[in-house]
Amino acid sequence: MRRAYDKKTKLPTALVAELAKVGSQAQEAWKEARENNDFPAFEPWLEKMLDLSKQKAECYGVPEGGELYDALLDDYEPGGRAREIEAVFTPLGERLSALVKDLLDNGTTPSKEPLTCKIDATKQNTFGNFVINALGFDMQAGRLDVTTHPFCSGIAPGDTRLTTRYRDEKFTDALYGTMHECGHGLYEQGLPKGDHFGEPLGDSISLGIHESQSRMWENFVGRSREFWEWALPHAQEMMGSGLDRFGVEDLYRATNSVERSYIRVEADEATYNLHVMLRFGIERAMVRGDLAVNDLPGAWNERFEQMLGVKVPDDRRGCLQDVHWSFGLLGYFPTYTLGNLYAAQFWEKINEDIPDLSSQMSKGEFGALLSWLRTHIHEHGQRYRAGELCERITGKALSADPLMRHLEGKLRPVYGV
């Protein structure tokens, strides 16, 4: 509570007002610049937001032994340090780049034909509701609606809102978006808000831990063979539209394909983290003054080609694709990959504690998994920092190894390498 009070009172009123005003203007400038592929039009606004964000960080103060970027990171990952994140991200990035290259250069790409079935949004919605019900989301204390960009909002005790979006093709986009937001929602519903609403115990630890919950249900559950053993017959019954032509292995392989894509939000499970680590390195360099804003496009394109092995065709699909920096969300990006790392490390411990989890999942039984998450993560609220919680649960500091074991153990057999 002291930390929250200090962060709220350290910022001058004039700076808060200026951040809000310029952030609103910069977001509109970003929209237009992205649409027109015109980075120079956005450049002065990014300069302003970067300067204001640095002022904000200076008001918070540099943590002992840390750097200015850490003060911004702390908004989203309390107690997080850039140097500690870098120590995990660096080996992860190198190993991921090598894995992606090996899969795509030497493996056999799975067919994506099962994802081309055109399915009516109403049927997708019926199936999505069926799945999140099975996962344990309490529809008496929440709901699922449609919006432009999926999100979850834990408004209050007994009121957790999920949203998703649909398109006729690639029904798994909506399915996994719904499962992702459901993971956030299950965390919100599992927090002890009834007795501690408005207190630290009734709130989530960090964005990294929050993201670990959504990624776990989306990727570790939703992209597993066991999930499709249970879900495919129901999907065929509820949605039809040609799904009857495909088997479990077809869906499993199609939903675990890897592709060198330009857009972060469209990236697969393996390459997604490379997109995030690129942004972490760039925004940290800008805050430190090692990278000038007008050099951003060139630095982005160079690092992207190094990490993913393809050239960026334009800024619209490069440094202009994300909205975050336009309203000052510096320090936010690394929490996405932290979520994947925490999820993988928790997942190994979960499978130790629930040896027959795979068998349960293949039958659509997710109660034991949710109960484990409730006991070990949800009910603690903000009792522990994220890193401390990870060590308490797994006995180890956060590492890149579990995520690499997960991805290599799944993707190498899928690609035959």
C-alpha cells in the first residue's frame, strides 16, 4: 500500500496532465502515421512521449543498483529489473532464433487447411462459450462479449468481463483469443476480492504473472494434442463447416505451425517472444539515450532481420505496428514474454503435482488444474513479488529452460526435425 501511495504522489499534477494530453494526441498521430506508413509524422510525438516518460521515471527515482528504465518497468512488473530480464531474454532469444531457423529450413511445414474452414460467428461464439465453461470460468460472475480488440476486465467482485472477436476464416484466432482472455478472467475470479477488494491481497501481482495465466490456458492447454482430443468432436458438432474432414492430429499440427511474420499479434507461439524481445531492447535503448528516435526504423529493421531472418518491408509492418509507445507504455512489452516464461516454469511443476493431467485434459477435465492455480497463485494476490512467487512454487529462479523444453519438445516432432 505504501508503494502504491508513493507512486501516486510522486508525480506532479502538471506532468500527469501533460502525459494524458500528449498521449491522447500522440495516439491519433500514430493511427494516421501507421495508416500512411509515415514514420516522420509520428516521430515528434514519440519524442515528446519519450521525454515525458523519462520525466515520470525520474520522479519515481532510479531503484538502487538499477537504471531509469526500471522505474517505468516497475509500473507493470513491480520490482522488475532490466538487467535481470536481459539475463533471461538473451539466451532465450539466441535459442529461439536457432530453433525457428532449424524448423523452417529443415522441417516439413504442417498443413493449415483445417484453419481455412469458414465458420459463422454465431457458431464460433457457441463453441467459445462451451470451452470457457469447461475451463471453469463462472458465467454467473462474468460474461463474454464481442469487441474490436479482445481484453479482460476484472471490474469488481462477481463481475469479470471477457471480450473476443470473430472472422469467418481461421476460427482458431477467436478460439485462442477467447481462451487467452479466459485465462486472465480465471485469475481475476480467483483473487480474494470478496474479502480484500481494493487491498493489495485482492489484486494481481504483476502483468507478467497475469500473462502467465492467459498464455497457459491459450498455449499449454489450447495448443496441446490432449485439448483437441477432447475439443474436436464438440467443435465438429457445434460448428460443422467442413471440420468433419479433419482429425485430432490435423488440428494439433495446424495450430502449432511456425512462420516468420512481421506482426507481433499474429505471431505463433515460438516467434512471438522474438517480437517482444526486439521491443524490449529498443525501448530500453531509447530510455537510456543509446538510440535516438529518428534512428528507430533503421534499428528496428536491422534487429528484426537478425532475430527472425527476414527483411521488414515498411514501417507500417515494422516500428509503427504497435500502439503502446504512443501513450507512454514503456516497460510494458517485456511482460508478455515474462508471462510465457512463468507459464512454462509453472507448467512443469503442475505436471509433477498432477501426474495424470494429460489424461484429464483429453477428457475435458480441467478442475484439478484450475484448483492448483487457485491455491498456488490466485489466492495470494500481491502477497509476493512475481520472482519470489516463482521461486516459492518451483524452487528455482525464472529461467529460459522450461519454455525452450516446452517449445522444442512440441515443435521438433511436429516439423520432423
